[in-house]
Amino acid sequence: MDAGSRIENALLAAVSMADFPSCPPLLGQAMQHAVFPRGARVRPRLCLAVASACGEDMPVLTDAAATAIELLHCASLVHDDLPCFDNAATRRGRPSVHKAFGEPLAVLTGDALIVMAFQLFGRLTAPGDRLQSILLTVGRSTGVPSGIVAGQAWECEPKVDLAHYHRSKTGALFAAAAVAGAASAGKDAEAWRPFGEYLGESYQVADDLRDSAGDEDEIGKPVGQDAALGRPSAVAELGIEGAIHRLHSLVASAIEAMPPCSGASMLRAMMQSEVKRLVPKKLAQFAA
């Protein structure tokens, strides 16, 4: 089974936990709306790729880690789109959850997806050391002091260090994907953290470029949000050319930080493909 199908099947199985008569129907529908149709699934694909590169021997554990990380990402998007944050009307080219189901249900949908992510691990029978490592990794990437919740909270502070903000808001789940992928294969997981952090930070810089130079049809969500809301941004701080230089520098750092593994060439190709995909079309000449 290819990675994409593997991820979608695991997500379908997870979200089906809400498909019971005892669950409020609208909540179940909102959760489906938040997770499907598929986005790029970059984080779970990274988790599976690192596990494979490390000699994966327990796919059920890798699948749980990858699925939990994607559910947490989807939850963060639901909350990020709310009027109290970005007030985004669209996500992935269709109405955001709060536009489709209302604000109260959007808050609850994000909450339910976060809890569901951790419920997955309670259903596993796996070596305790690997499971504990992944649980700690996923929890660290979600909360404080430097998970995605902390990353969102930096937007409420009067002064923000851009790199710190990016590493929390976006880099945390990328680091979790890399570390959890290695942990699921029983390898030295923490050695993969710098690789994931650099990659995640590069992804956020690319997102800043898309917000500044992309268009809504291309990226499936409103553009110009960073400037409109006064959010920290690589483009605002470095300019377009500076942000592109920063993007390539971060990708190079990620490649350099990658621990030795049999799948190194595959991971490098994956990163280079993502850079080309993420850079807005009008800046495509800078993507190579």
C-alpha cells in the first residue's frame, strides 16, 4: 500500500470513532469536514518516510503516530481559522469549519480531534519504551513550552522572535513527525529532532511566502492574513528575496542535520519536491 492510501485509511478508521449514535451527529460531521478531503498530509508522510528510512518494523505504531500528528494538525487549523485568530472563511478551498458549522461546534471539533489523537495510543499493544517515547514526543509538540499551542500563543505577545515563533507554531509537529517515525522503528529518535525542526521552520517560511505572494485559488485559503492581522512573518521581516534565501538555507540545514540512514536520498527528494510545491507560482523561478 502506498503512503497516501495508508494515511487516508488510518485517518478514516480514527475519525470513525465519532460515527456512533451516542455522538452528536453534527460534531461527527464537523470532524469529517476538518480532516477530509485530504490536504497534502506532509507531516504524516514525513513520519512514515523517516520510519521507512530507519528500517520500520512496527507499522501499526508508525500509523498511530502519523495519524495522531495529522489529527493534531487538523485541530490546529480549525482553531486557527476561528474569528478570534485568523477569521478565515475558507480552508482547502471550501468553507472553514466555523463557517460551515458555527463557532461553538468548531471549538469542540478542534478539542475532539486533539483528544482523539491521544486515544489512538491507548488502543495499541506495542513495546513500552517506543510507545512512551512517541507519547512524550507528541505531547511535547502540542502543548507547552514549545508546542503548537505555545506557537499560537506567541501571536498574543507584544514582542516575538520570528525563528522561535516558527519553530513552535509549525516546526514542533514536523519535529514530532521525524522523532516519532524514528521511535516507531526503535532507533535513536532524538537524533532526528533537528532535522524535523529545520524542515518545519522552512515550511512556515514557505507558508509566509504563499500568504504574501500566492492567491486564494492556488493555496485554498485567504491570503494577506499576516499583514492584515499584524502577524510575525518571514516576508515582513526579511522581504521576499530574504525569505526565499531563508527557506533554502533551512532546507540545506535540514539535509545536513539528517542522521545517517538507508533512505537519505528518498528524504532529500521529498524535501526538494515540497519546496517546489510550496513556493507560489509567481516565484517558481526561485524554487529550485
